[in-house]
Amino acid sequence: MARGGFDRDLRQLQERLIELGGIVEKTIADSVEILKNQDIARARRLIADDAEINRRRHALESEALVLIARQQPMAIDLRILAAVLQIATELERIADYAKGIAKITIGISGKPLIKPLIDIPRMAGRAQDMLHQSLVSFMERDVELAMSIARSDREVNELYHQVYRELVTYILTDPGKIEDASHLMWVGHNLERTADRVVNICERVIFTVTGDLIDLDGASDGLFDEPEDA
């Protein structure tokens, strides 16, 4: 493959990655709006639409691997292709967290929420903005922006801890509310993990530009930790 053709294909591959990112951004906001409005029909649509996100992720992987096999890229080109593979995976997992929130909405099945949603929408908005900015940092190769996004993950963690503490208070007041509180705890967990996945994207941006693998997250302070490959 001529260099000009490779550059074109690499650019188009990154553009399709950003398109996928835009779709996933929307699922974050939609999932919480669906929960807030108890919109079962929209929840089912979001779950069904996840298949298209998976298809796009797999298509990106296939295209990236074909470019690697045909061109045998070196240095920065190879790091860009590796970043596309990693970021596509992170985007799919973020979409899975949104799908999980939609499933919680269906599981609640019209029951009144234990409390008004205040901090959870704030978490969703912050995580959505982090994701958007992380994709901008990738396209612009902006290491400083990537690092600033990762630092803002602390805000999401603080909101999560606030949600958790408030829900524990509800349970202590009335143990019969354990199930209702646990639903919202898992919503908060999914949004906190969404922000963690964005941090992974930021790490990949930095590696793409500098070749250095660094840990921006450090030890996790989440309350429902899970293995990174879960």
C-alpha cells in the first residue's frame, strides 16, 4: 500500500473511531435520563442499540489489524493503530455501563426512585464531558489536555462517594429500602467506572504521542472495584 493511501485509511479509521465515541457519549446521558423518567421503552431501545456499538467496535478492530498487516507501520503510526484498538474497546465498555443503567431502569419497572436524582445526573454530565474531551485530546494529540481530564476524574469519584453515603443513610433509617438503594448504588458505580475508562483513554493518548506508558489513575478508590479486564 502506498504511503498516501495508508495515510488516508489511517485518517478515516480515526474519524470512524470519533463517530463511535459520539454515539457512546450520547448513551451516557440517555441512560440517566431514561432512569430519571422511568422510560422503559427507551431503555429497551438503548439496550438493543448496543449491538450496533459492538459491530462498529469490531469493524474498527478489523480495519486496524488489516492496516497493520498490510503496511507494517513503524513508530508513531503503530502507536496510533494500537490506540484505536484500545480506545474502541474502552468505548464499548462504557456503552456497556450505559446499557447496565438501562437494565436497572427496566428492573425497577416503574417503582418510584428512593430519592430524587441530583448527583447522579451530575456524574453523568461530568463523565460525558470527560469522554468528549478525551477524544478531542486524541485527535489533536494534546497530552496536556489528556492529563487534565484524568485529574478531573476525582470529581466523579467524590460525587460517587456522596451518592453512596446518602444511600447508606437511607438504608440505616429503613433497612427495607436496601434493594431500592442498591439499584442507585450500581448506577453510581457504572458512572464512576465510565470515568475510569476515560482515564484509560487519556493514558493511551499520552502513549500515542510520547511512547511512555504512565498510570494516571493509581490505586482505585471505587467502592465496587472490579478487575481491569472484566
